[in-house]
Amino acid sequence: MTISQKELKKSKDLVEKLLKVNGNKYNDWLHQQHQEFIEENQDLILQALSAFTGQEEEEEEKSEPKVAEQVSVRPQSIPVTQN
């Protein structure tokens, strides 16, 4: 269902007026609606993040040099001076 801009504006104006009558602000209400939607879809968000981080881990494993390819670095000795 596609909503026209005219219908959307009409609905928004009505909600703003109703909220104002009740002493609430539209942006505060809208933010609360966003928060509730995020909370309701938290499982989906976590699944997506897990899939994304799983792909990153696989890419990191592919890009890491193998043991034979790693360069060894020997620590240099530091002269000790006596006071």
C-alpha cells in the first residue's frame, strides 16, 4: 500500500495535534516509536550483526599471514649501565 504525501501530512498533523492536547511533543513520541520498533526487532538485528561479524572473521583469517610467511623479530639487547 502506497501512501501519498498528502495523506501522510494529514495523519502527521492530526497526531501532532492530539499529542499537543495531551501535553506531549511529536518528536518525543516519534523517537519512542522508533525505540519500540528497534526493541521488537532486536533478534533480527542481532542475527544480522552476528552474520556480519562472522563474515569479517572469515576475511581476517584469510588475510592473516601463515606461520611460514610470518617474519620473526628478535629483541635487541639493551646495555645496562651502572651508576
